[in-house]
Amino acid sequence: MGAGCVVLFGMSRASVLLLFVALCFRSPVPLWAQAPVRPDSSELSKQARNAQASFERLRRRRMRVTRRYVGASCDERIGRICLTHGGDDDWTPVPDPPELLMARHVLLERLADVAQGIPGDGWVLGQRVYYLAEGNRWGEAAELASRCAWDGDWWCRALLGFSYHGMGKYGAALEAFESALVSMPAEQADRWRDPSLVLDSSAEDYVDHQPDSLRATAWSQVWLLADPLYVVAGNDRLTEHYSRWVMSAIKKEARNPWAMSWGRDLEELTIRYGWERSWERIPPSAGSFQGGGGTVGHQSKDALEVVPPGFVLKEPAAVEPGQWIPEKDKPRSSHAPVYAPDLLEGRGQLAVFSRGETFVLVGATALPDEPSDERDDLSIELEPPPGPDDMIPWAVPERSEAPPQIGLFLIADDGMAAEARVMGRSQGSMSLQAPAGDYLLSLEAWSAEFGRAGRIRHGLSVDTIPPDLATLSDLVLLEPREHLPEDLAHAVPLVRPTTELTAGERVAVGWELFGLGWEAEQVGYELSLYREGRGFFRRIGRLVGLGGGAQPLRIRWSEPGPYEPGPHFRALNVDLPDVEEGDYVLRLELSLRGREPVSVTRAVRVTRPSR
């Protein structure tokens, strides 16, 4: 059909006029072969934003209604947000309703169509990655980000890092984020790297007072110490931080479930505590003429404060055992390691063996017992468990199939100094050697299968020892053997993973002498057990145990000293007395003629045998 006009009868004048204009357009291409005219980029962008806003309006209409937070007090105000810590202990996520699942699917299809017309639109790409991730389609999100339409753009790499983080690929996520940071504007990259928003006042003060030349080093120190577990590859607290910045960027110009414009308060809330995993709606109060009500956003219940506080940053080597334990109580920021929802205070045994200018650190640990808390009480469930076709947004991924691991780590001011790992076991012992100096140590056990981990993290300061200074190592508790080891290397596998003893049991006690052997000497020893907290001079000769008949543990002996300089390992089997349960101290004293006595102690917990 050539150029011409079609006269249509039986239609209104307006209809005829519209069709006349359309059909009388002269074109060398037959009308049936002409491609449909696509909207321009601005129109497509508008369509995408309208579709996203429509979905979020539907989400608000379908939110579960609650009155549990009516009148609740705020632990902290962040701009327009009332923050309540610990308010989610009896809350469990619920699956999205079918209508919302379908709407998310339709939205993703619509965004994909728009992306074909404007492939370089970063806003559309961000929304696609976000809603794929919310639907637990992390692999598709990563694939989408990896084949970004424009090479070299930092936003693509940041979205890829976000996706890898959600998949638990923390090493790959960090690599992608670091690549993005190099490419993005320097001011924005510094803002992303800066941990100030998640630091307590003391830590923020410490970082702020660093000279400009050391500011980046201080940031790196914060993120290294914030890593929840060094036995898990990568640093998920750091990649979580970057992922939160990505999330804030995605939501900045998009409709959100809060139904509020994205401002600095929502940005700070996201950077400190992460994005919300589920939502509830508070209905308007009776008689209210202003509409409204409220919106409740829920973060993970398993989140902990793992960022180091100020006292840790200022003097890592001075941190006392048990002083730094991840807490839930009103944290400045929080993070939930998905590979270990139960990150607990570890149990273990640590001992230092001097080598003069170096030392050997021995550690033994075991996976902590399963916590008995409210999550084990099925009576608190608000909803039945989801069925096979139900989908909870941001659901925790399936537990990793990684083997259990234990590890021992030393962190210096300039980074990781030494480490030892044992794969395939959640209980055991290991050792490492390092130069004398100041460190923060971490002793860890992790089981991916059980989603549980324990860590002991505190300071360690080891002085250089002159080669002729008589020194005792720490005492170390070993499994008893008929033939006890004669060197530290053979003793390490026998180190017990706990300092808990049972009254009446046999245990081996080991130690090392250092600084002797330059001449022939006779060495005197005294090994004793006493209740913690009682003065030493009152302890001598004091009865320890039940009633007045049980004698304290007090063993004395003498033996020739070593014949040549160097470390000399000694061990002794000991039968514990039948003492009462409680905290005790093992004490070993070394006596040499013409020198001051040298002593070391080991705190232990004695329990009664089960009946």
C-alpha cells in the first residue's frame, strides 16, 4: 500500500481526524512493517518510577497491622525515627502475601522492559538489583550487575559487591567494592570508608584526633577489628557497611515503605543498623483527624555490636579477658553474621611461651554450648512456620556447607601479624610464633552446620626476655598421659580446650623454663591450689574443700636444672582433691639458690562430678 488516506465512516469527527493524521503520513515502508514508536528515555524513566511507587503503595496496604508499639518509648531519636532496642524479641518475620509476590514479579518484568530502552539508567539498575535481592534472588542480582551495560562505572561494581555480600561471598564482595571505591568521586569514597557513624563517642574521638596522614590507617584498624570472625573468609562487617551505603543510594530517589522522603535520618539508620527486613503498620488512633498511624521496620533479631569501642582502639593490647564481648543491649550499631546467628563468648585456654625475642602462643578452644534462650521456645511464635511455597523477604540463606574450623590470630597495629587454623574441627588446639610485642588476639571456633561460633578476643603484651633471665611460661592444662611430652610441640595436641576441671579428676599441668642451662643448678618447685580471692599468706596451710578433712593441693619437689640454654618443657600429672565447687587458682613457684623465687598462676573453675 502506497501513500494515501483512509476514510473511515461511522466514527466521530475527532476519531476520524486522529486516524487521518496517522494514516496519511507518507512513508516508503509499508505500515504493517513499521516498528512501534518507543517512548523517549524520560518517558521510560517516568514509567519505571511510577511502577516502583505503585508497588510500595501496595506493600503498605498489605502490611500486617499491629498495636504492640503504640505508646512505646524511644531508646533514641534519629531525626523522624523512634528507635527501640530489643523491641523485636517476640517478633518473627512472615511471608509476603501472594498478591505482593505477584506484584514484585510484575515490577521486575516492567523494569526489565524499561532497561532495554534506557540500558544506561543507574536508577533502574539499582531498583532491579534491590527487588531481586528482596525476593532472595541474589544470584540473578549478581548476574545482572556483572553484565552492566556501561563498562567502568563504579555503580555497577558497587551493586555487584552488594549482591556478592548477600550471597555470602565476602571476599569477592570486598574486591568489587574496592574497585568501585577507586572509581567513584574521592569525597564520596571517603564517606563510604569512614566508620564515624557506627563508632561510639570514645572511638569517634580517637579517630578524629588522628593526623590526616593516619586517618585512613585508623579507618582500616576499625574495620579489621570489627570483623566478627577471622576464621570466615573475608570481612562481612566491612562489606555489610558498604552494602548499606548501596542500599541508601538505591532508596534515595525511590518510594520506600516508610512513605517518607529519604533523608539523613533514614540514611543514618540504615548505615548503623542495616535495612529493614520486614514491616508492620500501626493504624491511626481512634478519633484521629490527621490520618497517619505509623510504620514499624524490623531489623534482624540476631544483630550484635561488633564494631570495636573506643577503649579497644586506643589500647588493644590492654584489653582484659572478658572485657570486649559482642552485645545486644542498646548498641551504637549492629550486625548479624548470617553464618553464625549464635556468636557467643568463647571458651578456651591460652598460654604464652617465651623464646627471648619471640614467643609461642598456644590456644585450645571448643564450640560453645547451644544457648537456651527465647528462640528455642516455640510458644512465642506469632505465625505458623512458612510453607514450601511461602517466601519471606531477605530470608537468611541456607547454612553454609563449609567445614567447622578453629583459629588463633594475632593482630598488630599495622594489621594481621600471625594466624593458625585447623580445618574440619570445632574443637582442638594450635600454636603460632610471633615477635615479642603488643597485640590483640582472637581465639575462635565456628560450625557452619550449627550456625554457632565462639570467640575470645583480648589484648596480649609480651616483653623481650634476656637469654639468661630465669623465666616461667604460663601454666597449661593437658590431658593426662602415662608418658607426658618432653617438648612443647608434642604437648600442644594435649592442651585442654577449657580451664574447667572436675573435683577428684586427674589432669596434667605443663610449663616451660627459659633462661637456665648456663650453669648446673638445682631447681625447686611448689605447685598449689587455692580458692580465688583469699590472701596468699592466709592460704598457706589453709584447708580447702568440704569440711575440715580435705587437704589443700600442695606439692613440693626438687630436680636438676637443664644442662643447656633454651626452652625446657616440663609436665606433671596431678590428682585434684575432692574440693567444693568454685573458682580456684593453680600456682607454680620456681626456687633457685641465690635468686628471687619466680611464680605463675592459672585461674580454673572446679565443678563437682555429675551423679
